[in-house]
Amino acid sequence: MIKPGGSPLDAMEELLDFGLGSGPDDMPPRVRERARVAILDTLAATLAGCRAEGVREIAGLVGEWGGAPQATVLATGGRAPAPAAALANGTMARALDLDDVHEQNTCHVSASVVPAALAIAEHRGPVSGRDFIAAVAAGAELVCRLSAAPRVSFSQTGMSLTYQCGFFGAALAAARLAGLRPEVARDAMGIAYARVAGNQQGFLAGAMTVRLMQGIAAEGGVLSVLFAERGITGARDVLEGRFGYYPVFHRGQYDRADLVEGLGSRWLLEDVSIKPVYPCCKFIHGPIGAMLELRSRTGLAPEEIAEARFTVTNEEVFDLVCAPAARKWNPRTVTDAQFSLPFMTAWAAVHGGIGFRPLLPGSLLDPRVRALLPRIHADREDSGQGAGRGTFPMPGILAVTDRSGRRHATRVDHVKGHPRNPMSFDEVAAKLRECAAHGAPGWAGADALVDAVRHLEDCRDVSVLAGLVASAREPR
């Protein structure tokens, strides 16, 4: 697309035209199905985070703020202004790090888009299931497109694609459901860019901002739409302008083709991975898979392991889950543990799985896990990565030497949930039930929620989803 003066339009123009103009019938059935599964998976992650550290505190603060009862705060069942509900619910969806991830783009996708869409749907409803699915698909695709383009690693910039791109994706989904005219939606994108935030420092510190920022991105998308509706204008050229997103946040190193090529024919949403019940950084899933495979094949007890060496082939992986060593080999908080390759792989070796137990009080001090930690090593071998961001998913490459001196090796390329090893709707439904059992023990509504999402295309008002999730709030 070309401006009247002959220069190319900002890529956001093409992305927004596509995102607003693609109706449910324009989206291939496989894309609508992938968005429906993303909604189910996000609700599963949300249920798991019902009573996670920080969630009740944020929900309580939102309750203290008060305001118009526009949307449901899922952790409490109370009502709040739509942006505040999106803030609390986005935080809850990310709290245990079980939400979906575009691995190549190093970006979480749905945990900002779905809470923002649900909040605006409750506020402006009724919204049909068909329209809700289409809005989530469009918002998620925008997140995927924006996060695909940078060519400089977050190890150099410190930028978080997850949070930053989430502002735009949440705003697009909300703009569709609010019925914004294209020109008003363009203002919403400009406002979203003015609010964009998020960096990697919280990961290094093991801070709760890791989960909070997901909610802030959802809140930011909703607020951007509401501001634009009231006539507040936003900048144009928000991606490629002189001070646009890629020049400012990514040093001007990006590939425009990843933003706009194949819109409507190739959906990056289909490349997103869904997590099994491993409530930890997706970068660790391959190493966990390798440890579990080797444990199953050899029968080695953790006490028989003299040395376990993981080969880390990507700079970003090493910087996020192996550094700083003082925190990764001696995690002090749950967030530390969730982003620690040595801790999570040691847990897998000791317990034969992951599940929710590593996040329970006292698990950080598990004596058998602590005893194994010094014998786990991460060798950084990323010379083949070259310039840029490397290739994901990083395989789980593991060599173990046992106490008798025998060497055992394994490699796992695609764990369950990757598009090459996908999870079906029924498998994600099983994940939801497991998440509900953890976050809302004794709650009997999981099957009704699964059934509601299974038949979401026929639903006349998606606010039923908020009611079902919120019914899990009280301990049974």
C-alpha cells in the first residue's frame, strides 16, 4: 500500500485493514478452530491461576477501586470497569505460565487477547460466539505478526514482545467487538502504541511483574479502544514511523515481510504452541521432555546421576532460563523456579513429571531436587545461531553420566503441544480439568465450561464464559 506522496503506508495500515475486515466466514475453519482451542486453553490457564500469588491482591485492589460494573473479575466474581477486569483477568491467565506461546517469536499470545476480548464483550454485549472467536483470531494473529518481525534478540534489547505486542492484539480484538469504525480503530492503535511497555528485567529478578504485565497489556488494549471512542486521537505510522515501534524498541532491525506477506492465506496463529501442564517457561519444555524420556528409558534414579549436561543452542534461552546462575541454581521464589532450567529438569528427574507440585509451598526446598541441582549443567553452544534471534523451539539435548561412568544421551525436538505434536481439543479439555482441580479444588463446573467452549460457535452471548469461570472462585 502506498501513501499519496508515493511512500509506503505504515505496515499497521495493512494489518488493521486485514484485522478489521476479516469476518468469521473469511477465516478458514482450521483458523477458527485454532482460536476456539486458544480460548479453551486460556480459560484453563486462568482457572489454574485463581489463587496464585499476586492474583488475589490485584483482584482486591480492583475491587477497592470500584466503578461501573461492566465486566467480571474472574478471581472474585465481582464486577468492575472493563479495563480493570481485563487487568485482573490477564494477570490471572499468565500467573502460572500455562498460556500458549509462539516459540519462534518468543511471545505469549492469547493471555492478553482473550481477557481483553471477554471484558469488552461483557461490557458491550451480547457478543456471539462466532464474533468472539473471530475477534480472538484477529487479535492473536496481530500479536504473532508483530512479534515475528524483529531481527534483534531480546538478549540485546531487553524488550518483551509478549507484553508489547499484547497491547496491540488486545486493542484489535476489543476494537472489533466494540464496533469501532476503521478511522477510530487507527486512533486506538496509536493510543496503544503510546502506552506500550514491557521488558525482561522482571524475569531476571524473579518478580511478579512477569504475570502482572500480561494483565497490563490486556488493560491497555481495552483502554485504548475506550479512549479512541471518546475522540482521543493517536499517532499514525506507529510501527515504521521515525519514532515508531520498530525503530524505537528494536533498533530498526525488523523484516517488513513478516508483518504483511500472506495476510489471509498464511495464519501465524497456527504456529502457536499450547503447553501441557508444565507451569514454567516454554524454553524449558524441550529439556524437561529430554529428562523425562531419558528417565523412562534408562530407569535411572536421580541419586544415580553423576552429571547431567544440557546443550543450550540459543542465546535467548540461556539468558532467560540459565542466567543469572545464582538465581537459577538456587531459586528463591516461585517465579525463579518457573524460569529455571536446572530446577525444573531436576524436578522432572526426581518426580517423573512436572504438574503443579513445584509451585506449592515448600517445594523449592525439596531435598532430593536440591541435591541434584549442583550436578545439572547447561552448556551454551549457540555459535550456530548467527546474528538475530535463532531458531525455536530449541531442542532438548541431554547427556547424562551415571555413577558407574556410563553415558546416556537423548534429544527431544517437539514436545506435546507444538504444532508438529499438537494437542487436540479433548486434550486441552483434560488440561482444563487438571487446572481447575488445582486452582479451584472441588469445583464441579469444569465440564460445563468445556461444553460451552465446544459449542461456542452456536453461543449467542459469550458472557456465559465469564460466569462459568467466576463460579470457581469460592473454595469448596
